[in-house]
Amino acid sequence: MTTSPPIGSIYSFGDYELDTRLHELRRDGEPLRIEPQVFDVLAHLFACRDRVVTKEELLDAVWGHRYVAPTTLNSRIKVARQVVGDDGTAQRVIRTVHGLGFRVVTKVEERTGTPSASASAPLLEQRIGFCTASDGVRIAYATSGTGPPLVKAANWLTHVDHDWESPVWRHWLRELSSYRTLVRYDERGSGLSDRDCEDLSFEAWVRDLESVVDALGLERFALLGISQGCAVSIAYAIRHPERVSRLVLYGGFVQGLSTRARTPEQREQADLVMSQMPLGWGHDNPAFRIFFATRFLPEGTPEQVRWFSELQRITTSPEIASRLLWTSANIDVPDLAPAVQAPTLVLHAKDDAVVSFGQGRKVASLIPGARFVPLDGRNHILLESEPAWPRFADEVRRFLAEDAAGDTPPEVTRAGSTPQRRPARRPK
């Protein structure tokens, strides 16, 4: 099955293009850095350019249920004018209608479909297929891009079809597919994989990764783990050291939320997350959506929060979600990490609210020779507009480039025997 990215509106005015499909503002074909809230302000104003947009409407469209100070909107309008070559005096693009709101007054051409040839990202396609795990469970996987394979272990909350259109994930897919053949899959019980599964254990997760790799006939590849996928990737890497050329781990942990809870406060937090899951999952519950989404995306825009909310609704059932969360919360694999032999890059956001920075440091300190990269940010899933994203993308691209074409597997020690360790460089 083949799917393409979503069709969205592209607004052209002067030398600029506001591309809602790629969440991108371009000038003369070159993308400009823009804050997510500023982009959303522009997108709403241009979509409603035939009328005055009131301040109340704009606040509701961009910030939703959140309270914001009156000065916040004014500052975003000021920045929005600056990024499109306008200012509060000239008001050539965005005019203030005193006492009411704002209106776009420049000449605008709107089109839909694929972006122009000058757009920075090529149109990508993904191919969705299925394989069968050893216990008969069907696992959905997707491939995109060209080049040496990069396999992404399944993480919490994925849907290979839905993620392709997501403002939360599409920049990840576009970047990684631009120079690698990206392989990703839905964990059992969720997404397009079989929902009715008896075994949702950590061991089953590792076997599913094995099944996908074997079904595609991959002999040697780089492996990417995100969040809980880091523990799965570590377990796979020590079982199949001859197949993993390089290991990239982002936002990961070797002990789950319940396993690592030591203080009463930590145990209370773990209990809160576990108890809220069956109550709010699968329902249009604003309180639960805000509670859950803001943990993963504390700096997310309303559009990104809406996508995340829809993702949790369509990905799986409340019962399966609770079981998957229990498995993740009880991961306990610190003894496996020292056996990793593949060159490893570990990255972690300093203020990650879902998995603390200390967990990332712990992962890096346990894997011999691991390279550790701290990232400035709060989001558990890196968003395209935040400064940490280009740093992450650059570090990963350079690290994988070291895995030269035609690289042959080094002499490795099979899991179960004593590995030949490289000296560990522990993060400070």
C-alpha cells in the first residue's frame, strides 16, 4: 500500500510562501526559521484573509484552552510581521483594525497540491506492508526514502499511516528518509498491527523487531530507538551484534517509570499516569488530552496537540493502551546495556518532562564508548521549529555518515558470552 503526504494550502505573497502542508515559511524558496505559534498566527490570518479576524478568535485558534497574557498575542503579531518583511508602521501585510483585530491586506495567491519545485523538501512516498511474528501476530511496517537502511524500533503511540501526515512526526520522517531507507513499524496491539494480542511483553517487542528485519531481508543496518524503543534496540543489538552497524538512542531509558520510581513522589507520579490511562483513552476528553499531550509536547501548538489527541484515539483501545503502558513502565534492562558493541550515539533533551535527563545520561554511561549529546529543549518528541531539532538532525546525520558504504561487520561476540568492550567515555 502506498500513501503520500497530505495536501494543504500554500499561500504565495511577494517573495514569500506560507506552506501549511510542510508547516514552513519560505522566502525565495529558502525556508525561514519561525516559532510554531507565530506560524499558526500567520496560517489562521491567511486562511481567513477575506475578513477581519478578532483577537478572541485568534487566541482560541492558536492557544486553545490555554490562558495567555494579553501581551502574548501582540508579541506574536509583531514577530509575524517581521518574518514577512512587514512592521507595525507600514502594515503592508498584516493590518491592525483597531478595537477589533487583524486582517491580511497584501495580494495573496492560494494553491493546493504538491509544493513548488523550489520547496526545500521533495515529495516522498511510503510503502506499507505486513509481516507475521513468531506467534502469528501481524505487524505493520513502512519503508520510505533511499540509501542504506535505518530501522526505527517501535515506540509508544505510532500509526505508520497516520504519522505520515502528522505535524508531530513528518519532519522526522522527511529528514531520515532524505538520506536513508527508513524502516519503521507499529508495535503489536496498536496502529495497523494486530490489536487482539495476548502477549504484549517486552520480549514480544524484541521479537517483533526481529520479524520486521527478517521479513525485509536486512543483513546489516543502523538502528534507531526513541523513548521505550531504546530499550528494545539495546536488547536487539546485543542479540544480533553482527547486524547492527550503528545505534542511535534518543529520549531513552533502561528502567521504566514504575521500575525507576524510588521516592514517594515518583511512585505517586507513576500511579497517576497509570490510573489516568483507562479513564481518558479513546475519548474526546480535553482534560486528559491536555494532561497527556503536554507531558510529551509542553511547547506544542494547538495543531500538534490536536494531532496527538487524535493519534491516541485511533491508535489502540483503552484496555490495550493500559497493558502497553504497564509493559513500558516495568522495563528493567540496565544489565543489558554494557554488552552493546555497536558504536552508539545517545541524545536527550535537558528538560524532558517524560523521561528525565538523568535517564539519558544513565543510558550513555552504561554503553561502552557511547557518545552523549545533550539537547536544549523540553519536548519528549522534538518539534521541527525548536532549536534542538536541527542539532539532533545534524548529529545523527554525521554519526551515520561514519558508517561508510561497504562497511563490513567487525568481529563480534554473540550475546550470552563475554563481549569485547571498548573503554567507556562517561558523560559529565
